[in-house]
Amino acid sequence: MVRAMRKNALKQTPLAKLLEESRTASWLLSDYNSSRWRIRDSHGGDEEGEIDFAYAMPDGKTLLDYPDFLASIKEFAFNIRNPDFSSIQDVETHINAVQCLMAMAHGMALDRLSTFRHATKAYLATFVRRIVDGTDGVLKASSRIESWVKRKSKLSLEELRKQLPLVAESRTRYRLASEEFLAQRRLPRRTWLLPRVQHLLNAVRTRCELVGANGSTLSNIPDRKKLSKQTLYRFFQALEALYYMRHSMTAESLPERPFDLSAQALSDKYGVDTQFTPLPMPKIALHLMSQAMIWVRNYSGELLELFRGAKAISEGLRGSRKLCKAAFDVLIQGCPTEGPIGSPWPLALARKKLASAPGMTPQHAINMLVVACVIVVATFSARRLDELTALGVNDIRGNAKDGWWLRPLIEKTVIAKEWIPTPEIVSKAFEILTELSAEARKINGNELVINWISPFYTKPKLVTGSFVNKKLNEFAKAVNTPKVIAKDGSETSWHWTPHQFRRFFAVLYFYRYRGAKLEDLAYFLRHFNLDMTRRYLTITPKQLEEFLKVEELYVSNIAAELLEEDGGKFGAGKTLRKRLEDHYEKTVQISTPSIEDSGAFLHRLKVTHQMQIVPKPWVDCTCPRTQQGAETAACRANSRDAQALGPDFSQAGPSICRGCPHPIPNQHFDEQLELELKNTQVVADSKALSGTMVQELAKAKVIEIRKYQLEPA
């Protein structure tokens, strides 16, 4: 009661006005009181987005007409960037969080609530049942549309058409204006993205014989699918955060803690585990990747010439369909008339000319070239599709001598753009995408490279990056990718998604680099041990088998290096080398042991002693993820965490690992130690840091590293 009186008094004082005026932030590009916010990343990224508070409500009005809901949601939207309440720093996650809360305000308004203050714990205990069905359940979206369709079931075709917002495609063909239809049902415009709503919209199209009809009916409407834990967490976290913000808000909040369980516990209770992306078999994955590189290397030259010629034709003969077609035919005659299986040749303007022979239309060939470029970039950068389609023209740099670097937005970990090393083939793919996207970038006013404008039309057509996901399977078919053979002998085509290239990258990485040349797999995937990577990669026994083969080869390489003349200088390397030597002495093997024998023995030791083997650029760490490992690891020497398990890689480095019992030194240890010495020496010699503790610590570290370098193995 006293708190309520104080809050009411606060609203009547000049302090309330001061709080409103102080609602500014570096990420908020609009006025706080605006009905539409323009926002950007708060971690240094340059992505921008929009939050529109004119959200549709169930009475035909918008959120702007619900002052209590609006004030609370704006305060939530402002405070959610505060690290005290969440770790949100990027535009996309911020918008999703606010839209979840707006959807729940809409759902509560259906129950005749007009403020979050009335959403008691008892009310939310019932409301949770709707949240479990996601946005569809919260808005009762599909149920409301289904009810409307049933009420109109007795109307004739013409009578029903008159009640629908239609757009004429021709004299006899009409399409449904979906967003306007949803607005008439008093639903938010993006509701059409919900699966059951999409089905119902298609049922309406089928019933009214509209463009896009696909045979959907009310009788086969799909059941609601169980949502993932991650999706449910967005809703539960929004309500939980709104409650915890109550003392930082000048608007109404929830009157009491929304749930007895935490948002995470509720999500675990009602949601399902996220399904991992399946990993394709190495044979078919390598085929697709190599074919993509062949397209980038061998076919891009002729296809780019074709693109330039078609662009000149469409600009010079603008509007004349007949002349353009004739000119395109002449242009195509300059391309190869035949090629190997998987090539785009021969080309023909009409698909019917290609019916009895391999080859593609020019439009399709350029589409496939873009897909090939994306596969190449995805394979060697381990980036997600959203991160690939967000690449800008300035997100690559380098040269043949010094190497190439790509700068994607790493959206799920550091949530910022970072430069990562990448092979030269990626620069070639990027160069192709940059040329193809030049005109699209001018028209769109952005720097995105995975969009292009097709000149093979009388009116050039914009092709956006969203087509890539849909075209992957077409490219796989075009390049004759081997099929998957089931146990019963049947053959099926593998279904490709962009995320699979990120997952397969891990296998390629361990096989080729062993954590040395590209610094660390964790640099790309943010994984820190083989067990985590194995869980990430392996879903089926067959996939597990494939990965274990790679891991066994990795362990065999370690064993071979340990037995070399300068192998196993310190730490676990010294111990394991002695164990290997003792093993062969006992078995009386006079000849030099093979890599396979050494690897098998070391693998048995690894399993027996439950060792973790984590590749770092300077060592292979064997420290177990146990409390004993944490107590003995040199990188935990200054840790105050009594519950810590295993090593702390954020504190590790050549000089730290040199005095630890767990590392196996690899062939790059000395050069990495020298690199650390140079970097530390810069700090030790810095005039700007003269007399500071930082410089004194650096000087001490220089002495320590030099001592390590002088010590005999």
C-alpha cells in the first residue's frame, strides 16, 4: 500500500517528467515517445531495425489505444537492453522479445484485460496453456480464422469472394490480399507466417478458386506442433523480465512474480528439445562442396560474361521483348555448347528446349552460380545462413600474399562482426557475388552481396538472398550429387540446409588442421572440447562412426609427433611419450612402431584415463573436466571458483601451459611462445604504461618466458 502511494505520488511530481525526458540510449535512434522506434545494435554492429507499436489489437484498434499496455511495453523495450535484465544487444533478438510481449498484450485483451497489473499469478497459470502453443495460441489466431471460415461455409463462391479483399491478376484470376484479410479479422499482419494460419489461408484460396490454391481444406488442418524450449523461453522470459523491471519502470508491471518456476524451468517443462541439423555423409558432402568450387573456378568466367552481355542488352533494348529475346539467343550462342555432368552447359532461353538434354536457362545458371558461391563461403567460414545473407561488400579483405579475411556478423555468441581467416577460394566467390549484386545494391540502398537483379527479363527482376535455402537441393541435383542408400537398398536424395555446411566444417577442420593453422575450431564454432563438438556433430550411429574415424586419426597424429625426436618436451606430453616407449619395449617391437599402432595405444589411454584432448594453437590439452583437473591446471592457479571443473582456456597461453602437467606440446609451441613474447615485450616497453602495474607484470612475464625458452627439454 505504501509503495503504491509512493508510486502515485511519483507520477504527480516533476521527477516523472524528468524520467521521461531521460529515456535516451545510443541504440535508440528515435524519440522515446514515438509510435515507431528505429533501433540498432548496442555492441558496435551496424544492423538497424524497427519496432512498430501500432500493433493490432482484438477490437480493431492498436496498442496505441491501450495506454497502460503501451507504457509498460515501451518501458520493457527500453530496459531489456540493460544487462541487469538480459544479455540482449542485437536488433533481431530485441525486436523478437518486444513482439512476444505485444502478442501477449493482445491475448490478454481478448480476455478483457487492459493492463499488465491485472495479470495475476492465478490468471497466468491459465494463460500459460495458451503460451505453450506459441503465438498462434496466445492470439487464438487460427481458431478465430477457422471460426470465420466455418460461419461462411454456406455462402456461394461469388458471395464469399465479395467478402474477401482480392487483387486482380488478370480478368479471371484473383489473389487473396493476405495481410488485409488478417487485418479484417483484427489480427497482426505477420500472423500469416504461422503454419496453421497459412493452411487456413490456402483453404480460403482453394474454396474461392484463387491464385495460389493448393487443395488445402478445413478437414485436413494440421495439429499444433509442440514448440521448442528456446521458442517458449522467449515468452516466459518476457513476462519474467517485466516483473523484475518493476522498480525501474514508470509504468505498470506485473503485480506479483508470474510463475512459481523460473522461465527456463517452465520452458524445459513444456517445450521440446531443439532438433540438431543432420550431418550429411562425407562422400556426398565433399562431392557437393567440390562441385561448388568447380563452378566458382571453372564456370564463373563465362557466366559473368553472359550476365554482363544480358545486362547491356536489357538496358539498350529496354521494353522491347522481341528484340531482347533475339539478342539473348545470339548471346547464348557464344557460350559452350556442351560440358561435363554438373556443368550449366548448354544454355537455352526456354526450358522446353532443354527437356531432352542437360543444361540450364541463363536465369537458372546464374542462380546456381550464386548458390555455389554461398556453399563455398559457408563451407570455409562455418557461418549460419542469416550471417551469410547479411554479408556486405566491405566484409572481405586481404591478398594472395598475406591471406584473406571475412567479416561476418557472429549472431549467437559475440553478437558482433569479426574478421576470421578464410581460404583464397572464398575471396573468388565473394568477388562473383559482389559483381552480381552491384545493381541490386544501388536500388536497395544497402551493401548486401547475396542479392542480384536478373537482366533476362523485359523488366529486370530482383532476386533476393532468401532463395539460397530453397535452391540448395536444386544445385545438388544439377551437379549429380550421390544419393543416400538406405539399409533396404533404396536410394533417396539428401535434403540440404545451409547449417549443414557449418557442421561439416568441424570434421574438415579436425582432419586437416588439428587446431593449429586456423588458431582453433572454437574461433569459428565457440566449442571448447572434443566431447562438445562430437555432441554437436553426431546424431546417428553412422554419423558418430564417421566422426570417430576423424578423431582416431587426430589421436594417431599426436602419437606420431610424441615419438619424434623432439616430441613430448613437457607436461602430459613427457608422460605419454614414456608410456608409449614402455609399451613398445614390453612388446619387444624392434622396428619403429606404425602410426596406427601408436594411435590405437594412445586412444586406449585416452579412454581409460578419461582424458579430454582439446586442440589449442600451441598445445593439445589433456586436462579432464573435473574438480581435480581444475585444482592441478596452471590456468586455474588464480581462480577463486571452488566449483570450477577442468581448465580455464580464457587464461591459458603458451607461457601458462609450459608449467602445467596436462598439455601435449605440438609442433607450433615454440613459434606461439615466441609470438607471446613479442606481444608481451611491446607492453613491457610501452612509454604510455610506464610505472603502471600492467607494465611491471609484463616485464615479469617476459623474464618468465625467456626462462622457459632457455630451459632444456
